[in-house]
Amino acid sequence: MQIKEFQSEENAGERIDKFLTEKVPELSRSYIQKLIKEKNVKVNSTVIKSNYKVAKGDQIQITIPDLTEPDILPENIPLDILYEDDDILVVNKPKGMVVHPAAGHYTGTLVNAIMYHCKDRLSGINGVMRPGIVHRIDMDTTGSLLVCKNDTAHQILAEQLKEHSIKRIYHAIVHGNIKEDSGIVNAPIGRHPIDRKKMSINEKNGRNAVTHYRVLERFGEYTYIACELETGRTHQIRVHMASIHHPLLGDCVYGPAKCPWTLQGQTLHAKILGIIHPRTGKYMEFDAPLPEYFENLLKKLRKMS
């Protein structure tokens, strides 16, 4: 169970469910309304209804119950292992694989696969649903992903992630011809104000997000780029590149609804992962080769340009 408390300041007259949706963006508005109905939201120590309108100075408390977690079972799913030792595992995640179990995806995930491969040698910091997982990449993004085999390694690498000292370079193909050879997108990212399944540039409620990009090749209508993450927000590269009018090829969420190529989601690959090893203290860098579909697409674009 988690309890969060807020004091309203400039939100007078706003419905309580809307107020909490902005304050707790990881929860959907419908779920917040459910919590209100179940008397898990109080204002000034009093249970309220979902049509309550916030007044200046209100003390608001929301109780978020623990989720009932299903049993996650090991599955014998082949892994493309880039590196492994007693502390960490680095895998090259294929396209279409979900990283950790969630509603609708309790089998066939990377977690199911690493539980089989590592047996009981996984960190438990993120609980049953995400054992060993320090960071994640989208289902249709491929490439390097780090897994921790013990809590000490997890804590050290989570701190590196928090301090932005982990090197993460992605390769992508975007719509349009990027004229400059390199650039920086510095724009906060938060939940989309209307579509809660999407992220967006959100100046009011977003978190700091910085992406550095450089051009690798130009193909007229498309550009092959490398993006280095300074921060690691959900869908960061996809949202940032779309915000400068160069959405990722194949990304029907943030780009054109129809893709001129037969693709499964966005052309985005986590190519380079660099860390300070949690035990040795030495810098290590891993390079995940581009997947076959990505290489074939580049060949086609080179022939056309």
C-alpha cells in the first residue's frame, strides 16, 4: 500500500479526479475514479466523491492499494546474450518481446525468459513482476538491455541510471531530411493530457528530458540517426523526434498512421550500452548488432537514394 499526500495551491475549482491525474500521472483517470469510489481518497481527512472540486489549501490524501501480482513462471525462451557474469546479464532484446509482465502479457516476456535462464539468481528489488530489471525498452524496440543478478548490483546500477552516467545510444530511422548534422532536444515529457496511454511534451507536469542526436546517413525522405539519452523518460526518443517533426519510421503512435514500409512498430534499436561494472568498477561497453529487418531497410533506402 502506498499513501501520497498533496496540498492544492493553484487548482481551486478543479475536479478532484483531474487534480490527482496530474499529480499521479502513472495512474489513469478511470483508476483514480475507482479509488475515489472505494473511499481511498480523502480531502481534509474526509472521504469525498469524484465530483468534488478542489479548494485552495485542501489537504489531499490518496491511498493506492498494493496490486495483486500473478505468479510469474520461468519459460524456456531463447536469449541473445551479449555478456554475462555473476552480477549482470546483457541481452539483445528482439522485436515484439515485452520486457516485464503486465496486464495482457503474463507470458512470453523477457522476465519469463531470464527467470528460466538465471533460475533464482536475480535481484528482487523490483518485486515479482520485474526481477532483475533495472531499465526497460518498448516492446517494438530492439537491442541492449541490462539485467541484474543480485540486489547489490541492482542498487549500484540503478544509482548510475539515476545520475545519468549509463551510456545509452540508440539507432533510428526518422521521417524527413534532418538538415543539421547534430542537435539536442531539451523538452520535458509527461503523460498526454487527453490520451493517457501516450506521452507528450508537457511543460506543466512533465519531467526534464534531454536527447542528443546526430545524423549517420541521409536518404532524402528519411534520415538514419544515432540518439544518445541524457535522461530516460518513457518513449523519450519517439516523443522528442516527433516534436521536431521527424517522427520515427514505423511509429504509428507518434508519427503517421500509415507506414509506407511493412514494419512492426518503430525503427528504434538500443545499440550501445555503457556501464561501470558494479563489482570491478571498470567501464564496460556493449554493442548490440542491428536486427536483420533494420539492416535490410537500410539497404533498400541506400538503393533508392
